[in-house]
Amino acid sequence: MVAVRPKRMRDRLLDAAEDAFAGRGYDVSPLEEIAATVGISASAIYKHYRNKMALYRAVVERLAGHFLAVLDSFDPDINSAEFSNAHFRYHAQHPALARIALHATLAGGEQRRVVVEKVFDPFYRHCNHKLRRSHIVSARELARNPAHFMAFNSLIIGYVNLAALHRETLGANPLSAKAVRDAAGVVEKFAWALTRDFEKGFAAYMKRERRAIRAAAQSRERR
């Protein structure tokens, strides 16, 4: 049996700080509480990070690394609906990044600059580069219109950040496997509707609807 090596103190600090920054926000997460979580004094944190913002930056960098690694496996020829599905599932399964992004958006200042620099700017540039090379029209359309990225991010990050409120209101867990699967389907439809594919798809849908209405009318006449 292979022995499991204990986590290094730096990793344990990152875990504790991630939970604090995602759960309560940077400003109301004192170093003393983060240090106490891992059983050290606040002054001992400075052996690993020069100040609280350096710890925050390290947390965001680690989260960004995990997130961008998912994008590295993204096939440029995947369609925009499948991409949005993968994007949504990642944030639903790893909500800390979305929650920290919300706190940073509201707080502004250095927090927002770190999240933009480490997460949102690389995310946009990375995806834009890959999507522009896609052979699929809907994927290229997503790259051409920044509003599409803003809509996707707002929809997905908003879903994660409102999960607790919706759970209390509706009595259902929005981050359960079934809820995530169902919501991912909605995100796919949203992605599809944002692209030029929507016009073609909607026309086909209306054509089928008209055929069904005519068939129903003919069936009533024959009775």
C-alpha cells in the first residue's frame, strides 16, 4: 500500500484561504482565522507569503491554473453549445472560482485586478484564439462577439453564486448532479440561440410546427 504524503503547509494554507475568500470574501477573512484553520499563528503565514494579498494572488493563480487546464483540452472544432456545457459543469463542480470572481467584482481595486489578470483575461484570449480557428460557424460567431462571452459568464457564474438562495427558495440543491445536468441543457440551448445557427434552427422549428398544425387540422376535418 502506497503511503499518502501529507499536504505541505503552503497547500494547506491555500486550501484554507480559498475556502475563506470564496465563502466570506477577502476583506472579512483575517489572516488570524485562516492561520487558525491550519493550526499555525498568523505571523507564521509570512514565512510562506509576504502579505495577505500575496496569499490571495496565490489562491487565484491556483484556481486559474485548474480552470485554464480544462480549456487546454478544448477542441477548436467543438461547437459553442458543447463548450458552454463544459464551462458550466466546471464552475458548478468547482464553485470557489465563481464565488471569488463575484467578491472581486463587487470589491474592485486590487482584488478585481488580480482576477482579471489571472483568470478573465487569459480565459478570453485563450478561448478567442481557439474558437477563431474552428471550422464550426457557431464557435467562430462566439469568438467574434464579446457580448456572447459576457452573457455566458454572467449566466454561469450567476447560477453558481445564487445556488444557496435558490436552494432556500425552491427547496432543491442547484449544484446536485441532476440539477447541474438539467441546467447544462439550458445553457446549451442558450449558447445555440446566441449564434447565427439560431436563425436557421428556428426557421426549421417553425416549419415543423406549421406542418404539425396542418396535420392536426386535417385530422379534425376527417373526423
